[in-house]
Amino acid sequence: MSIIKYSRTLSQRFGHFGTWFLENQRRNLVGIFSIFVFIALAATVLVTITPRPSNLPSTALNTPVPFGTLNKTASLTKSVFNKNNGVLELHYTVADGAVSNQNLVDISKINFTAKADHGGNQVTGRVVPTSNNTIVIQFKNLSKNFNAVILTAHDTSINTAIVDAPKNVGSTSSASKKTGGSTNSTSGKFIVNRDKVANSNNLKFSTQKELALTETDAKISAQQTLIDQNTDAIVEYQKAIDQQESTIKKYQKALAQSNDSDTQTSIENARESITQTRTQISDAQANIQRAKSSINDYKKTKKQIQEDQTILPKPTNL
């Protein structure tokens, strides 16, 4: 009974509302229209004045991006931003695909250009070489609400393969076309959106010496990790050999009771597996020796940096 009464009351209220709405139809429609206009204007203003990451996707970390005409690549390995002081650090590793020694690149021939979207009027930047194959891009006074930073890597090394010396007058036009084509190098573009950058309230505008020492320590740590991983691998390889030797003994006992050819084949396969595993152990041991040698070299480099004897190129402004 109460439900019926409640339904009647609710129906009466809706009826009163409908009557009121019709009696004040013009005013109500104007009010509703005004609300929609206000929402549209507010949304437009917010979209216009509120900085946001760019519509372009950020370049993923540790992804080699080719640039220039000599097979070089650059990888963004780390990006850190301190919104309190506007310092942004972008760490790059440069590799030369044309040579076997990836840790040695003529870093003085590598430079960057940059553009900050909504970066502010006071932003400045510089390129800081930190080792033979690493570079740090530093920005200062960058707006905490910047949209994105777009950087492009350039290789100023001369590629003689795309330079032609004409033999006669008739070939000068084709030579100029070939030489002119050298400017169309791979872009090497990096896009760093604000929402993809790690935040740190402790980041400061470090000196080249501080950055170089940090880079060297990171390389030493990475080599030590490599040693640990290879040491663990050797332990597992040795366990695998022990297991294979145990299996061979079981097969040999079975073979003494029967001249089954499949059993003999299994023994030979197990012995072959042991041989391959021993080769893997030798490779791991060689990896450890190379890592130890690299650590010694990095420690020497660290000492040179600490004593201000480094031969790294000086930082350059963007």
C-alpha cells in the first residue's frame, strides 16, 4: 500500500515539474543553453592554456636511432627532470656500426640541436660529452609544465663514399647531385614528452667533471654486473655437466646389459652436450676477463677525470 502511495506522490511531483517547466520554458531553455556554452568555453580555455605532452609518441629508452650517413646510432638511456629548478638531463650512448669497437666513437664530431615545446623564455641547454661514447644533454630553467623536448643528433664526419670528384666537365652535374645528396642523412630525431620523464628533486645542473665521474661509475657497475652474471652462468654450466656425466654413467650401465644402438646414441649426444657446455664455460670466462680489463681501464679513466687530466671535448651550447 505504501508503494502505491509513494508512486502517486512521485508522479504528482513529476507532473508539477512538467507544469513548471512548460510555464517557464523560455527561461529554462536559455539557462540550459548557457550552461552548455559555458562548458564549451571552459573546455576550450583549458585545452589552450594547460600544457600537455605532445601528440607525438616519446622515443623509447635504449632504442638505437640511426643518424648521419656513417651507420652511427644514438640511444636515449636515461631522462630525469627536476621540476623545482627546471633541470632536465638526457643521457645518450652513441655507437658506430662501421667499426667493431663500439666503445670508441669520435665524440667531437657528434652534436645535437634541440627545441622545447612550451619550455619557457629562460630555458638554456648544452651538450656535455662524458666519455668516448656517451653524451649528456642538459637543460636549465625549463618550465615545469613543458610539453616536450625534441632533439636531433648530427654527425659532422665526412663520408667520402658520397663525395665524387668529376673526371671531366660533362660529369660535373651528376657529381654535384651525388654530393648534394649527402645532406639527406638519417634524421636521428628524439622526442621526449614530459609524462615519460623520471622526476627527481635532487637533480642539479652538474659540471662536466661530475657527469663524467657518474658515467664512469655506472660503467664500472655495469661491468661488475656482467662479471656476476657470467660467474653465475659458469656455476649453472658446471651443474649441467655434472648432470650429463651422471646420465652417461646410467646409460653405460644399461649398455652393459644390452647393445641397444639408441642407448649408444644417447651417450654420444650427452658427450656432445658436455663439449658444448665446456665451450660456453670458456666463453663466459673470457667475458669475465674482458670485463675485469674494462674495469681497470675505467678506473684509470676515473683517476684522470678526478685529476682534471681528461681529454674529453668541452661542453657546447645548444
